[in-house]
Amino acid sequence: MSKRLKIDFVSDVSCPWCAIGLQSLDQALQRLGDEVSADLHFQPFELNPAMPPEGQDVVEHLTEKYGASPEQMESNQEAIRARGESLGFTFRMDKRRRIYNTFDAHRLLYWAQLEGRQLPLQRALFKAYFTDGDNPGDHEVLVRLAEKSGLDPERARAILAGGEYADETREQEQFYLDQGIHSVPAVIINDRFLIRGGQPVEVFEQALRQAADAV
């Protein structure tokens, strides 16, 4: 009998290791097949909540925030690109030139969960930013991705034009901060098992089996 697992995937749209983590989780779930079924929820986390709408040059941002040298950045980006490629996800570092504010994307993801379309929207957001170089804070981009994910584009446009789901999104962000989540991805299984970072498929598989055995 398949065991149902609740999975909270705390992440940010602009976090490359979150895209890697989702690919690893997807493949781990595929390996388990009918042994488990996942009730997956994407929870909001903003790496740069004060980022202005126009964003910031990615090299400038990483230098300011982490003090990374050009050599370190190049090495890190190559490691991310290679990990993505090994999991079937394409990072186009030449297209990802800026870091953007992601709050509106998280508001849209909150709504998408209510509509049962959160997973396709999250995947579309990762691809749009990391593969296509789109701005995940741009409302036209978000409306297009919402429609592509099976959501009503006019409803998406109305949500983005107003303040719907802003309070709910901030409450969720604060909840996970209060739980000690200060870096992403953070994947929480059945409110009990925590996986930090973009771990290999095998790590996710082991954690999922452990959680299933505990059900």
C-alpha cells in the first residue's frame, strides 16, 4: 500500500540550488514509484526581500553579498551548471544577468496551490529564470507562466495588480523563519524529517524511505 508523505519544499524562485533540489526530489520520488505518494507544497522564502523591482546585476550582487571573487563565482556557476545537467535541468548562466525581487512570484504560487497547479508553475518559474533568463518579477512574464501552467491568466493578472495573498505569503515566510529555516532549499517531510540544500538524488531517496517507514 502506498504511503502518503506531506512534503514542504521551502525555496525561492531565484535560488539555483532550489531548482537542483526539486530535480533531485522528483527523481527520488520516481525511484520509489508506488511505494509513496507525495503531497507537495512549495513554501515561500525570499533570499533578497529588499531587492528593488529593477533588480541588480548578478555579479555585483554576489560580490556585495558574499564577497565572492570572479574566479569563485565562475567556479560556483560551473558547479551549478554541471549538477543541473546531470539531473536534466539546463542552466544558462549567460542569460541570468540580474537578480530580481520574487515576492509577486510567491504570491502567485500561493494562489496556484489553491488551484492545484503549484508544481507546474514552480517548474515553469525555475525554467523561465534559469534557462530562459526571464524576469520572475515581471507581471507579464508571470501571467504568461500562469497560463502555461493551466491557470486563468486574467485571474493571475488581477492578483498581481492588487495585494491578494500578500499577507498569507508573508505569514508563511515568517513561520519558516521562526522554525529556524534561514537557507534554502529546505525540504521537510511529514513535519519531521529535514533535508537541507540541493542534495543528490540518493539523499532524498533515503530520507523519503525513512519517512515512509515511520508512517
